[in-house]
Amino acid sequence: MATIRLQDVSKVYPNGHTAVRQLTLDVENGELLVLVGPSGCGKSTVLRLIAGLETPSSGSILIGGRDVTREPPQRRDVAMVFQSYALYPHKTVRENLAFALRVQRVDPVDIDARVKKTAAALGIDTLLDRKPGQLSGGQRQRTALGRAIIREPQAFLLDEPLSNLDPVLRLGTRTELALLHRRLNATTIYVTHDQEEAMTLGTRVAVMRQGIVEQLAAPLEVFRRPANVFVASFVGAPAMNLWPATVERTPDSIRIVSPVCTVDVNSPDITRVKGGPVTFGIRPHEIDLVSEDEADGNGRAEIVEPIGPVTVVHLHVDGLSDQLVRAVVSVDTPVHVNERVHFRLRRDRVHLFDADTGAALGP
Amino acid sequence: MRAVRWTWAAAVFAAAIVLPLCWAVLASVTPEDRLFTITSFVPRGLVLEHYRALFSGRDFWTPIRNSLIVAGATTILSVALGAVSAYALARLAFRGKTPALAFVLAVSMFPQISIVSPLFLLLRELHLLNTYGGLVLPYLTFSMPLAIWLLVGFFRQLPVDLEDAAMVDGASRIRTLWEIVLPLSRPALATTAILTFLYSWNEFLFALSFTLGPERYTVPVAIALFRGQYQVPWGEILAGAVVATTPVAVIVFVAQRRIIAGLTSGAVKG
């Protein structure tokens, strides 16, 4: 296992599209780093750069301290799981698993033993003589994973490995992946567009947009202290409420004035916030429905979505015409469409962002 | 109504092709003296004298062997070289790829007759006249473009992920081509091989021009030269034609699905 270091790496495609901009990234030994972002943010390109399937336009890539920037994929000793799985369709599961070892001229007896061991660990030992076409989606996914694991490489690169599975299987496999990573303790870079996968699997999460890492931190840190408006809106479901507001400073607290409500916040986190226009953010589950006398504001329930454990209520608030305010409430809270409800924001969970740059304001 | 009309058109078309063929087969087993009577279409007693004459009276095995060698070598070479060239043109990034592909096509556009004389002089200089090499080399000029264009089209529609996976797994380009790309391209390789073989087997102009004696004649040339100064042995000519056509027809019947699949592959995503 090894560390991976990207230093000022940029990738500009011949058609002028810049996929990755000046990216510097350190992946520690044994870490599972998740690259997450919307499609087209450059996360898959980062993976292909590390694998050697793309050459960076500038910058350098180090695996285990060795500069591999100009090395072809064959000499990088990393394993990759493709989104499409890319199983060799004309080879059996056994041959798929054995291929890389055969290329490395490992002793056939040894190959056989390792194939058996890997297949048993993934529960595909009864499928060794089948071809990929005869496997279910989950079995293919395991085979693709096995093909990477069997090599015992320096690092694993996983490109949206769960996106082709149906939702039930995806959750199960996600748990297995977490267990697998704990068992192998292998340096892994995991690309996904699913922020929930990112949060549950990652040791650290890098949120990417347009070829730039917007924030790189532990999953809960990204969730609790998003570095900017983009991260705040991308991470967490349902997405954070964001609306324009103005901050008025008083000596020991701040008053946030917005079309939705006006709240006074007195927390050490935002004592250094200056007055002026801001973007105000609060997560849907930090909004409570309360009685009228405790309320910060009120709105008319436009949509009520019971999703099982909780209910998402979309509120139409006077003064905020272009968006609805989302609140997550207990399923037991009776809310009906068109009912007027009163809500209160949790003061210690308020986020403020610069109105122009979108950067988080705070400590 | 429309369908009926098309069916009739197809039937007429098929008849125009099949009838001469049937006639040739029938005539090849009809005694020489009845060949030109009006009732020759009604077989009355089959005779194999033309076939016997073909193989014992003349040495028809030699042209068959020559044709097999020339067409076989052309097929093997053009598929092998074509696959490597096509893979480079389909997958590797290098300057002048599109011009190279256009050039390959342009080469195959020359009318054969216009290059017969220069090729003759060239082969004479190289001492390749009346040799197998003297036929295989010119044949490659028309079979390679066919092979390259068919295979480039097929390689391009193979998923790139498979080759990426093989290279991340440590395999070199050549090994990836050999172990991943070629096994997956079997339909396209078969199509290419069959079309090349058919073309070389039937080729007449080059074979006539670049062979000098019966020991190197290919089947079409041998048949054409059956004709004597005073007589045309129609029975033997037709028997020879049947012998020449049969293996090719068998190949096509057996492989027609593959040929069609190979020719249309890449046309639609599938």
C-alpha cells in the first residue's frame, strides 16, 4: 500500500475543455478518499490520471513516493474498478481474475490459489467457470472487485462501482465495501456522484466542481462546516436551504434579516462576521415546526413528502417567491397541504456565506 | 399490394442470378453432343465425363492448388497485417491518422487495368513474375484496404474500457490486442477473411497477367485458357466453373450470417 500525491495537476483536453485545474491532493496510506461531485466535475478524470489512462497537461503524480507522471498504466501497479466493470466478456470469471497475474508471470499454482482465495472472500467461488454474460449485476460487480483485489496493488481506484446496481443491492454492497476496506486497509480513491455514498464510505471526502476541489475534509466536517455555498448545497439530502439575507451587527450578537424571518444569533462561531449582505443557510432538519408564539416565521405547506422515517415539508413563505423552504419533520407531525405552519430555526446551526464569493463566513 | 410487387421483383432478380448457375451445373453433366440441343435443359442421363476429363485429361488439381495457396496466403496476410494496422488507426493517437485512412482507401480506388502494366514491370524487376509472391503482393493492394476499413470500423465500436482495464492490469498494447481485442473481433475477422478469400479466389486480371505457364495458373485463368484454337470445350469449362464455385458457395452459405453481422456491425449500437 502506498500514498498518492497529486501536485498542481491540470488536464486540458485537445478540444480546450479543462477537466482538472491545478489540483493538489494527498492521499494517505490506507485511506479511503472519496471524490464526489456532479457529473462533469472532473472526478473521473482525476482517477484516470492516477491510473495513467490520461496524461496530465501539467503537474506531477507520485505513487508511493515514486514519480509516475510519465509512466504508462502498466507500470503504476494500481488496480481500477470501472463503472461499466469492463469484465473481459470472452473470459470466464476465473480467467478474468487471473489475467493480471498471468501478465505478471506469476506461477500458475500460485495464481490458482489466489483466485480461489479471492473468489471465496467475495462469495463468487461457485461462479468461476461462468462468463460475465451469465452473471447478475451484483455478481459482475464482485468479479470486477475481485479482479482488483487479487493483484494486491499499491492502490485501488474505484470509478462509481455501485452506480449500475439496483438500490437494494447498492446499499448492501456499500456496507460490504466499507468492511472490505477495513479488512484490506488499502489506499483507495473512490469516485461517486452520490453524496450519501461519499459520506458513509470516505475517511475523507473531496467535493469537486469544475475541476477544482471545493473542500477536502472528513465527511461530518464537510456536512457540518461546508466551505462554500456549492458544498453546502451539494452535500446533504434534502439540500440545505439557502436564501439571501443581510447581517446587522450589534456589539455582542448579530441579527440576520431575510425575507423569511429575522433571527438573532449569538454564537462564538459567527462573532467575527461583519455586517452586510450574505447568503443564509440552514439544513432542513434544523428547522422545527413550533407553535405560533415561539416561531421565527411561517409558511404555507406546498408539498408534503412522507419518505418513511421522516417527512419533508416544502413551505411557501411570503417574501421568498422563487424557492420553497424545506423542513424535515417527524412522521408523527401532522402537516397537511395548504396548512399554515410556524417554524423556528436552530440558532447554533445557522450557516452564513459571503454573498459574492459564496465562501463560508465564520471562524 | 406493394409487398407482392417487391416479392415479384426479388423473384425475377433471383432467377436472373440462379438460372445461369443451374444451367452451368446441368450442362456440366450433359454429354457434349447434346449441349447445344434445345432440350439440354431436361437432363436425360447424367454423365460425369466432363469432370473425368477435367481431372484426368487435364491437370486441374494444379490450378486448384495454386488458387488455394494464393488466396489462402492473401487472406492470412491481409487479416494479420490488417488487424494490426486497423488497431493502430482505430485506437492510437498519432499525427496524420485521418489522412492515412483516406490514403488507404484511395489506393484501392485505382482501376485494376490501369496498374497492370506498371505492376508487370515492377514484378519483372523483382523477379516475382510467375511466382506465388507475384500474385499475393498485388492482391494485398486491394485486400488490405478492405481489411483495414472493415476492422477499423469494428475496433472503434468495442468498449474502450476493456482495453483500459487490460492496460491497468499490466498488459502491453500488443498483448491487449492479442488477448482482448482480437478474440472479441472474431466476427469481423471472419468477415474480412471470407471477403478477402472470395476476392482473391475469383481474381482474373492479375492472375492472367502475372503468371506465364500452367504450373502457376489459378483456377479462373486455367478455365479461361481451356479454349483451344479450333474448339471450345464447353462441358469441361462448365465443369471447371462448378468445381471452382462449389467451395466458395459452401463457405458463403455457412458463413452468411457472420458476413452480414460483420458488415453491419458498428452501424447501430448493439
